[in-house]
Amino acid sequence: MSTPVDIILKRNQLSITDSRKKILELFVNNSGALEHADIEKKTGEKFDRVTVYRTLQSFLEKGIIHTIPTSDNSVRYALCKDDCKEGHHHDNHVHFLCNECHTTMCLEDVTIPEVKLPVGFQPAEYQMVVSGTCKECR
Amino acid sequence: MSTPVDIILKRNQLSITDSRKKILELFVNNSGALEHADIEKKTGEKFDRVTVYRTLQSFLEKGIIHTIPTSDNSVRYALCKDDCKEGHHHDNHVHFLCNECHTTMCLEDVTIPEVKLPVGFQPAEYQMVVSGTCKECR
DNA sequence: ATTTCATTTGCAACTTTGTTGCATTTATAA
DNA sequence: TTATAAATGCAACAAAGTTGCAAATGAAAT
Ligand SMILES: [Mn+2]
Ligand SMILES: [Mn+2]
Ligand SMILES: [Zn+2]
Ligand SMILES: [Zn+2]
């Protein structure tokens, strides 16, 4: 019996290990984005810090998760929609940071608008982050 | 004789010190954004790391510089246009990250477009970062 | 089920990045 | 010139991230 998490791991040619299962479950069961520290807390110190780093790294490389830019120095991770290929992400959706509850979420349905850049600039990837008050907090 | 840098400091009620002058000069003479490490390098280990941190912090608070969001964990700083008030930045311009020369720059003339958020979401600040190849590198 | 082998993990040791308290120095204004 | 509040440097620390390597484990073959 393969769990949903197992299926994701198999599809990405990652061996199914304890840490990968637990960490991927966190993403699947959480609506918002997670920081490294969140993951360490929520796994209850079950895994070595290094393992968490390496697990996130391989999820990133496989296109299972993506990072979300923030103005402070924190890195947030969130699940990619299924159509991200290895090494080539293309979630062109807006991200929202709530100033009240401090959750970071993917607004999958809000597409990043195009902008006209000055001549000579060749765009490859667009990122848009909106901060404010989320649905729950207002 | 007040230098341009002195004037900025005075306008923001910051006392004119060696470190503040040198660090602010870096921003004024550099077109791109700077990381903490750049500043330490370019000042030639002249100032203590702590002083650099505290100087950047006070520039941020006064609205002299602003941070630029990135997907990795690095923090970049760039000069604000003159109309940023203490604690309340409003540079609503797009930022560009060059994948070749790795410079980060403010596209002052490119305004961040509005997006329609799902009901319930109250936006406060918009950030947009475009990565790709810059004018110089193509 | 057992064996094999590449992969993954945990540990230790390390580097980098950022923070805090405090004594000394410095800038500003009286 | 002096007084005083602010800024700096230092030390000590905390947090975040990296690397090499031996031991453990997963997947596939027998
Ligand atoms: Mn997302
Ligand atoms: Mn800018
Ligand atoms: Zn919220
Ligand atoms: Zn470039």
C-alpha cells in the first residue's frame, strides 16, 4: 500500500526513507509554507539537522518543493504543483505573507503579471510576494 | 563643506561618523545592491562586523536603504529614493537579479503592477523580483 | 529470505552569520 | 573646552549552514 507521500517520492526517483516521508508529509498536510526551523520542531527532533537540510535540498532539486523569497533572511519552502520538472520550477503564482499570523501561502490561482523591462534585460523568472493581512486574520 | 553623504546623514538625524560615511558612500557610488559581505570586503576590514550590522540596521530604520527579497538566504541592501520616510518605505519598483554577473539592481522606472487577490486578503506591500540576464551581460 | 551495493543517515567538527552586554571612544552641542 | 548622549570595538555567545566519513538502511538481485 503506497501512501500519497510514497507516490511522490517514487515518481521523483527518491528512495523512500523515514525522514523523507515525515518531512514530505508535513508539506502535504500543511497549507502554508514551512521554514527549516518549523520542520525541525514539527518532526520532534527526530532527525539530525543535517538530514533535514539534505532532504530539503533534494526535494528542491527534484522540483517537489520551491522556495519563497522574503525580505528578511528567512527561507520558506512550499509544495510545488505537480507539473514542476526536475530542476526547472515554473510556479508562476503570487505568494502571500500575513503580517498577523506570519504564515506564508501560495496563491495558486493568482498569476504573476508580466512587466515591461528596460531594453536589454532578459527575464527568466518572475517572483511576486504580497504581504498584508490574510483571509483568516482580518 | 558637507559631502552628499553628510547631507543624507544629517537629513536623517544620524551623527556623522567614519563608518556611516564610508558605508553610505558605497551605496551612493554603487549602482547595484550590496550584501553584508560586500560591505565588509569593500571597506577593507576597517570596521568591526558588529558596527556594519548596526549601521545597516539604522540606515534601514531611517529609510535610507531597503532590503531586496531573494529566494536564497542572502540579504541585499540598496539605496532608497529620497522620498522614503522613517520606518515607512515605499519603493514600489521591480528588482532585477542577474544570473550571470549576480548583481542585484533597482529598476526604479518599472512599477510593480497591481494584482487581484482572493477575497479576504488585505494587501499592504507588494514586492516583485525578476531574475535573468542583465543589460550588460547579454 | 538473504545477500549485495549504492544511497542515506547521524555524528563531529567546522565555517559563516548574526546578536548582546559592556567598557571605551567619539560626535555634537552647550 | 567641557559635558553628555550616542556610537564603536571587543568578547562571548547563539544560530544557521556545510563537509567528510563511518555506520545504517533501502532497493534490487539472487
Ligand atoms: Mn508557491
Ligand atoms: Mn530597490
Ligand atoms: Zn494571517
Ligand atoms: Zn549581469
